[in-house]
Amino acid sequence: MRDGGVPSYAFRPMSAADLPLMRRWLELPHICEWWGEPETELGYIRDMIEGRDTTRPFIFSVDGKPMGYIQYWFIGDHQNATWIADHPWLAELPSDAVGVDLSIGDPGKLAQGIGSAALRVFAERLTNEGYRTIVIDPAPNNRRAVRAYEKAGFRAIPRLLDQTGDTLIMQYDLKENDPDQ
């Protein structure tokens, strides 16, 4: 923990050595509920690690202990006819926006504020790297995730409500989360 008892969050790029850990996480019921088939998902992550997909995958740690998975992906890379046909909301976002996804590995660590805190720190990091539009797209009925994302500073994009099917598009509120504004 950092000074004052505040946990320290770290994000390290995934490598092939992390795939067994990721497989264990993907096979857990609380992750299976929202992700696809574990072997398929591992294939996507392997593509990211090996550079065949532009998405950036990370293992996030709290006080040095691996706690979960987080990634960011480039909206512009998905603003093509194939993706927009299934996800028309992609066309409504700036091409330089990034999307984020997060999962906590250990089910015993759910509902403790870890995901919200990790997501906020990650969003601040992306903001410091120059990204102005950061979105996340939970299933609207995944109330635990929606609450955690709200706690991290994400808000539903009003103009996209009821236009995204089974996805709630939420954006990191830069003004709300910038202490200098």
C-alpha cells in the first residue's frame, strides 16, 4: 500500500506467460456470464499479445497481487461496415476514442471497490496519455458492472440510450474527474 493505506494499482502489458492465469479466470462463472467461450477469448487475447489485434491487454495488480484483466481498444479500428452493421453506435463516437473492458479474476474480490478504483486509475492514465473520449460498454442488465463504472466516473451517453441494443455506452466524464477543472 502507498502512504496513508491507499492501495497501489499497477497495469502491466500481458504476455504469453499470463495466458494460463487468464484461462483460469475466463473459466470462472462470474466471468463466463459476460464473456464468450474461454478458448475463443484466449485466442483473441493471444492475437492482441502477438500484435494481430491493436487492442492493448493488461493484467492489473493491487499492491503487487494480480487482481484482474483490463484492456483498451481503438474505436477507429472498428469503424468499418462490418463492425458498424452489428454495433451502429460505433459510428457515433470520435475515431480517436478508446474503449475499455475490465474483469476481476477472483470472485471473492467482487463488490469491494477494486474494479471501480482500478478503472478510475486506468482512465486517468489514458487521459494523461491524451485520450479525451474513453468509453465502456457493459450489458445494461449487468448492474454490478454499471454501478462500478459509475463509481469510477463513467456516465451513460444520453444520445445513445435506447440506440445500442444490448449494450449501455458509458463515457468517462473528464470534467467530473479532473481536479483542475
